[in-house]
Amino acid sequence: MPTENSELAPPWFACPGQPPWRAGWRQGESEAWLLQQWMPFWRSLDADQRSNYLSRWEPPDEDWREYITEHWV
């Protein structure tokens, strides 16, 4: 888990070229990383922090933006 002064890279950096709906996010190493590291980090951010995060780590497409902001909250 990142420290207070660090950020965790988003899923599209952890698994480049993979869409948010791929089965790998629900099984194996990708699932463990998503559920144990990234989701707790993402859920710890308030709305302003999430907006700032997405400005720094621009999602590669609208599918990723939708999953991050609507499905994985």
C-alpha cells in the first residue's frame, strides 16, 4: 500500500493494453493486486483527490474512465 505521500499507479499502467472488463481483473494476480492494493488506495481518496489523480494519470479511454468513476468505487 502506498504511503501517505505516494500514489499507486492505476490499473492501465499495471496491465497496459488491457481493458477494464477483462476476465483477468476477476482472477489470479491481477485480481489480487486490484482488490488488495489498488481498490483500497482508490477508495481512500475523496472526490477532489480522485479528480486530481485522474488529471495526473489520464485514463487511456472512456471505458477506463467509466469503470474507475462508476463501477470500481
